[in-house]
Amino acid sequence: MTSALTLVSLPIFPLHTVLFPGGALPLRVFEPRYRMMVRGCREQGAPFGVVTLLSGSEVQRSHAPEERFHPLGTLAHIDSVAPLSSGLELIQCTGKDRFRITASRKLSSGLWVADVTLLPGDTATPVPADLQHATLALRHVLHNLSLPHLEQATEQQFADCGWVANRWCELFPMSEQLQLQLLKLDSPLLRLELITDALEGAGIVPQHHIKT
């Protein structure tokens, strides 16, 4: 770390997914490059970066196209590592800060590393009255899904625009490109407004009508 907002040679894990701050990410790791990355991150108590693949494969294959990935990503902190079988590990991660890649390079091991600039975290923003229906619907969905990592969600989290928006961005079926557009928004209120519009359009939450 060269400053409060910059990370140098951050290990990068390109995936066909978009990780949001506060989100849970389970990964089955078996490639030597990523097992080495996990070991190094755990030893140093350091995160790695999750970015969205634009082309190429999550797994190295001969004659496969080179990985290309979006410059916007999210830091992943490793919560636990459990061996599943010989050469296979299950790691549980949590999304933290967003970042943007300024330079990247591939090591001889096949692991990508990047210099990144951290983006501002969401400012705590209360969910306004006209978006409370999105929060109520999220409570209902999470109760029915029984997701272990969200069973201890607090009232403070349910009252926060960024947290509610991020959970819907993970749960609502949409393209990775749209997820990335929402992830890059610095305004948690705008992110919640946009995802709520999508939820209303899909009939997942009822449209809110302001009484006059």
C-alpha cells in the first residue's frame, strides 16, 4: 500500500461474476496459481481483487483466449478456508471496497496482479419512505431463502440504501454488464432507486404510489 487509496500488485481473480461490497463469495479453488494466492493472502492478512471476465476462461486451458477483465472490481477478504479433497479448497470471502485497475500484468505462474485505486465507500444513507417497499420485499426474500451469511443482518443494514441496493443487485437476475453499471455508481441512493425501478418493472415489488 503506497497511500490510503492505492494498492500495488494486488492479486486478481477474474470470474464470471460481480462481487458487491458486503456480499458473500464462496469459491472452489484448485488451480496452483490461486491456491498460492490464497495462501499468501492468508499469511499476510491481505485481500485479493475480484473482477469480471470479459473474455477467456476462469480456468487456464491450453489454446484458450487470454483473459480480459473489466477494470472495476471489489476487494475480497478471506473469512475461512476448508479442504474439500486433495488439491481442492473451499474458501468463503466477503466483498469489501470497490476499486479500479490502473495497470495489470500476468506473472509467470499465470496469476494476474494489478495496481488499483480504491473507490469511495458508500456513505450511510437512510432508505427514504418511497423506497421502503424495496426493503420490506428484501426482508421477505431473505427470510424465505434462509441464506446463512445474511441471517444476522441488522436493522441498521436494512435501513441503509447501499446495503439494501447491493443485496438486491446480487439477488435480482440481470446481466453482468448491468451489475457493473450499478456497482460503479458512487451514490447508494441512486443505486437503490435504479434497482427498485427494475424490481417494480419485473413485478417483484409493487409500484410505489406517492399520495398527494
